[in-house]
Amino acid sequence: MTDIQIAQAAKKENIVEIAKKLGLTEDDIEQYGKYKAKVNLDVLQKTKRPNGKLILVTAITPTPAGEGKSTVTIGLTQALNKIGKLSAAAIREPSLGPVFGMKGGAAGGGYAQVVPMEDINLHFTGDMHAIGVAHNLISACIDNHINSGNALRIDITKITWKRVVDMNDRALRNIVIGLGGKANGYPRQDSFQITVGSEIMAILCLSNSITELKEKIKNIVFATSLDGKLLKVGDLHIEGAVTALLKDAIKPNLVQTLENTPVFIHGGPFANIAHGCNSILATKMALKLTDYAVTEAGFAADLGAEKFIDIKCRLGGIKPDCAVIVATVRALEHHGKGDLKAGLENLDKHIDNIKNKYKLPLVVAINKFITDTDEQIEMIEKFCNERGAEVSLCEVWEKGGEGGIDLAEKVLRAIDNNKIEFNYFYDENLTIKEKIEKICKEIYGADGVVFAPATKKVFDVIEAEGLNKLPVCMSKTQKSISDNPALLGKPTGFKVTINDLRLAVGAGFVIAMAGDIIDMPGLPKKPSAEVIDIDENGVISGLF
Ligand code: ADP
């Protein structure tokens, strides 16, 4: 059966029943039909119980198909509930771009999925729309300000705020706006990015309250003035209006797994130019309302887990208690160019980072595919045992929660036995340059960092504006631990090149660009849009 067929066959419970499992009443939620709800933010203050433990699901360096982080996240929370531990997952919202492009949706797979799958992948509760409109309100006000006399002296060649749409549409990467004469605005070059790449998305995910959301929106830098001053959304006096558009989007969404256990799906920032994690608020809710919150971070442990720890956890004041590293035979063979044993080097580096750099107890989860042989599995298990890393064969894709009980038990044991005190990876008092160097050398294993000449000016601005305390958001290829996608396994003898730096002052981080990142993806030659369909009864097919 395909993922969507499994999802459509699920026996869903009314969302009120799912909320009850979290100790919530009908008054605590806003229902969006029978199977989706938004949870009111006041439950965080109202609920008087100690926070649960936080489990981060991360992965080895993936192949483009994805190695099953979402699947394992959902399967692990199903398994924890199965053995009597109240648990909820907190994961990201899918973007429409990849749904109609190549990667498909993002609601797990096989018997470890979140439902209603079609809704989650299509419009869900409208968060993406609200974020897009909030973003574009700023864009419209910028151009309106220029057209109305430009009192702020916005330099139209230095506007960094783009427009957004939630679609993969390469034709919108570079455009000209304001054509048609004076009444239609001022002609200038502009561009679109996909909605999930918006700084508003990152801000929504990093805000702990509506007040903080508004403050961060106020701080967004959208352009430089003709006098060289950074211009902020607060200068346009529209932070209140932009925040008002997000009044519902800021509330975490509640849905369920195939096994009727609770899942928060909220926020989905890019994992390169942003930090790639679901919202702080959803993770905090899962922590407040359950004993074990299971969450994931985009891409592999060098990129996603580092940003999860140094950006999300730091800004949210939360700490992880354990990490699960998802590994697959497919990706390990890819790293060894067909040789599984050689490919284990990649896993080795990620284990080393989590254990010795992030100082977290860990369990390696081998996400089992039906094509994997016993020999291959044993080779990975033996490697982990020799390395002193706990390992579990995870069969949640095939068997649901039942297939993740061993993993759940090992995670519980790792948490209970842990004696190491967690700390963020770098000290916030290091300068931006020092933070970048520390990440590249210690996490990626680089010999050094080369800063391109273009970064000099931005470093000067960082210094002048007092931004050195901000965390760094590394933006690099997910295909390698290095900044070169061709270097597989555990690369050594390389230097990382930082081409450019971007300020995301609203979100509260500085983006270090190691390589070119496209923030408006294109569709592939044969997009999924050609296979997605709906019948007379409204039944959708072709989503995966
Ligand atoms: P990630 O979160 O790492 O990107 P996902 O969990 O979204 O990965 O999985 C990517 C795709 O791979 C999904 O379509 C999922 O159904 C499929 N998949 C994941 N695990 C397995 C497995 N064990 N066997 C077969 N397919 C799998």
C-alpha cells in the first residue's frame, strides 16, 4: 500500500479526544473540522506539571530521498505511547512547493504517519497563507512608501526584503515590478522566495509569545537607506498589522498519528537560510503536556542538530535530553560509494559530534527498508557497539509503534542513565566570526575557514550594530558534512568558504552562506503535480 492509501484507511479519532489525552478540554482548542485543531497559548501557563523530556531526532548525511527522520520521529512517539509513556511529536509543516515538486509531503511514511495526510500536505490550517500575506504586507508597504515620497530615503538598489509565494516557481526568481507609469509605482528589480524561506516563518518559529513575535517583526531589516542606515519594519510602523495577520498562525496545530497519539505540527522554516525546526511554542507545548516530546531538525546532525541546539533551544530556553541518529543502509552505501563499511565513517563523525560536542546521550536508529539484508544490519550494529553507541533496528515504517518499542526503551534508558550536563555548543559571547570558525572546525572537521571579500562589509555592520552576540545560522549543502556536496563520508583536509553573510535581525541570527542557496526552488521536469488527482467523491491520490 502507498503512504496515502495507508493514511486514508486510518481510523481517526475526533480531535477533541486527542486533546483529552493531553489533559486539554474543548475550551483549550480551536477546532478546524473534526481532525485538526489549534491549541490556545494559555495552556502553557495554565498547565501545572513539570516539563517532560525532550528527544531530538536527527540523521546521518542524507541522500536526496530523505532517510526517514519524520518517519522515525512519528514512529518513536507511537512506540512510547504503546509502552505507556505519554508522548507527543512536534514536527514541521510541509510547504506546497515540494508537495507538487519532487520530495512529496512531510507527514512520515508507511505505518508511522500523521493524519489527515491530505489536509496537512495541502492547506492545513492556513498558517502558510497567513505567513505569506504577512510577509507581502511588508513588501507592499515598502513600495508604497517609496511611491509616497520615500521619507525614509530607502535605497531602491539595497532592498533585501523580497516577495513570497508558497510554490516552486523559478520564473519568479528575478522580476521587474512597478512598470506601467507613475500611478503603478516605481520600477525596480525584485524577486520572490518560497514562503518557508521568509524571515517571518523563522520568527514565528522562534517566538515565545505574541509580544515577542511583534518585537521581532519590528526588528526585521528590510533595506539600507541612501545614508547607509539599516531600515527596519518598525520604521514603517506596521509591526502591529503584520502581527495581527498571524494571530491564529502562532497557535500550534494539533493532529494525530495513525495510532491516535497526539502530534503538534507547527512552522516549517528552511533548513539552510533558516534553522529548520518546528516552532518553539509547539515543542514547549509537547514538553508541558506530555512526559516525552519527540522533535526533529532538518537535514543531518552537522547542520540541523547544531542549529536546533544553538538557535532554537537557546532562544526558547529549552534543553534536549537525548538524540536519535537515523541511519539507513541506502545512505551509508552512498557515502561509501557502494561500500557500506566505508560509508560508516559518516555515521562515525555524527556520533562523535553528538556525544563529544553537543554532549547528548544518543541512540542510533537503523531505519529498516525491506530491501536491507541481515548482514548489512549486523555490520551497522557491530560498528555502533564497537563505538560504544547504543543502536536499535527501527521498523516503524513497516510495523508502526510496535516496530519502535526497542528504540523507545533504549531512548528511555539513555535518558535515565545520562550523567553529562548538556550545554549549548558555543558560548554566545564569541564573535560571529569565532562562532563560524568553531562550527566549521569542530563540527564539520574543516582545517579552517575562508571568508570571501564580500563578508568584510557585513562584519563591519555586525560590529557597528552590536550584533556579535547573535547565534549563527549556517547555510550550506546538506549533501556533505563539508561545504562541498561532492565530499562524501567523513571529509578531511578541506576549508569552508563563507561567500556572504546575511542579517536576520528579526529572527535573531546571522546567516553564514557557505555556497549558493536558492531560496525559490524550481519544479522538476516531471513534477508530482502530474500525478496528483482527486475523484468525484473528493478522494485525493498521488500524494506521497
Ligand atoms: P526525512 O524526514 O528524513 O526527510 P521522511 O521520514 O520524510 O524523511 O521519509 C522520506 C520518504 O521515505 C517518505 O516517503 C517515507 O515514506 C519513505 N521512507 C521512510 N522510511 C522508510 C522505510 N523504512 N522504508 C521505506 N520507505 C521509507
